[in-house]
Amino acid sequence: MLRLEPRPMPSRGWTYASPLLALALTVLIGVALFALLGKDPLRGLQVFFWEPVKSAYALGELLVKATPLLLIALGLAVCFRSNVWNIGAEGQYILGAISAGGVALLATPETGRWIVPALLLAGVLGGMAWAALTALLRERFHANEILVSLMLVYVASLLLSYLVFGPWKDPQGYNFPQTRMFERVTQIPRLWPGTRVHVGLLLALVGAAGLWVFLFRTRAGFAQQVGGLAPAAARYAGFSSRRALWLALLLSGGLAGLAGALEVAGPIGQLTPYVPAGYGFAAIIVAFVGRLHPLGMVLSAVLMSMFYIGGELAQSRLGLPKSITGVFQGLLLFTLLACDTLIVYRVRWGRGGARKAGG
């Protein structure tokens, strides 16, 4: 029989092999799922893993979706490494979009290009302000940040709905719940003609490099992680656990807000009730699949964006429901959690315990 035997030390090899095994298992389960739904499994795999990369335009769309996922995941990695469980990045993303949208709506055809950095800054500040509510309630009232940040997601979503159904609704929008299209001057600069890839991709990659330096090459990054994981040890060493809490949440909220600003001033171009795309929740999977490491999160953000695009293509080309995207995301998360068992346990064949003498 199979049994799990504790390892004397966590396995470094399985730390990096576990996500690869989880991806392989996700693909195998996906093949079985396609077969059960009466679809060609090879065609299903092609839609998810080949169609998103087969052309320059497809690669561009892949990078467009990977950009907000990576930005949000970078901030969440700081939180999780600091033992701060920010589950509400989706709400911070929405507030960033609202704040940036409010600035964009002030623009006129005569407005200068200065409006672009202004609306990006507004998005960052909006996300930080929303995350600050969680930090304040945890610090002052010892509220659980998981519940607080999660509940604030729904408050943010309702605030967005109020604005697009009410005061910010486009009077010439045929009664659709949306703002007017933002002026062209507010559009985020694009990197490559013929694609929607914008400078947000560069900001995300610079952010990944900056996070690597901060976490692994600075005393402040070391203090940040110690302050969250071992508050008593941090106080003994002169580090502030309070600072770790606020820095983690403000940085996470700011990056999520920046992602929201880039989306509404980039691919979307207006505020609608559909701005929440689940990026804030998917980025949690991106962070853990990437092992909370900047390089790993770059790769996992690309993988997760393939699931988004593959899910959209599966609806139109295979007739599958929209929920197929969430199914693949959930499969990847659960298989990763299962495979992570191998980091601290070995799988052994044999009896669970020794046979009693004379038995």
C-alpha cells in the first residue's frame, strides 16, 4: 500500500517540480473532461495551448491578459511572503479602474498627454486607499484581513455598478450601463503596431525585476518577510511588524490599482460593469504557481492568460460554457496543492506500521 513518510527537510527539487507536475495533471484531467463532454481532446488542447501563441496578434493578446495578472501577483507575493492574506486584490483592481476612469472622464480633445501618468497615478492611489481599509481594520481592531479584503471586493463592485448605472452613465449610450468612451488622448501608448500590447507590459516586467531586488537583495525586503512571518523575532531584531503589514497591503493595493487603470485606459477604453474580470482572484493562483518568485510569476502569468484566451476560444469554437476557464484555473490550483504534499512527504510502498511480535 502507499503511505506518506515525512521528509527530514523539505525537498528543494519538488518545490520547483511540483508546479510542472500540477500542470501535467491539469492537462490530463482536461483531456478526460473534453472526452466526457463529447469534444475532441486534441482539438481542446489545441485551443488552449496552441491557438494563443500561433501568430503575432495571438501573442499580443496573450501578453495583454498576462500584464494585469503579473502586476497583481507581484503585489500579492509581497503580502503572502509577509504572512498577510490579501484576498481582495480584485476590489483594489476595481477601485484603481474607477479612480483612473474618473480622471479619464475629465479629459477633453484639447487635453495634453500628461493625463496618462495622472490617471495611472490615480489608479495606484485608488488601489492603495482600498487596501488601506483592510490594513487599518486589522491593525486597530484585529479584524481578519481575509474576510475584510474579500468583502470589500463586493463593495467595490457595487460602487462601480452605481457609477455606471447612475452619475457616470453615458447619456448617449442607448441606456447601456457604461460611461462614454474615453478621449483618445487618455489611451495608454502601445508597444507594437497592429496589437493591443501597451506599456503596461514594460511596467510589469520592471516591477518583477524591482521586486526581485527588493526581496532578495535589500535589508528592507528581508525585514519585510521576517516582520510578517515571525513578529516576535522581528521585534527582537528591531523590525516592525506594523510596517510589514502596511507596506505589504499598500504595495499590493497599488499594483492592483495600477492594473485596473491600465485596463480601462488601454484595452477597454471606458468603465462598464464587466471591468471585474476575475484577475484579482486568478492572480492568487499565479502567485502560488510561480512560487512567490518574480521570475516564476512571469511564467505563470503567461500560463494563466492562456487559460483565459483558451476559455474564450472554447466557447466560440467548441461550444463549451464560459465556466471552462474557471474549471481549468481551479484544476491547476487543486493539483498544485496536492502535488505540494511531495515537498514535505515521500511516497513509500509498504505497510503503515511494523507488525507486532508474534503476530
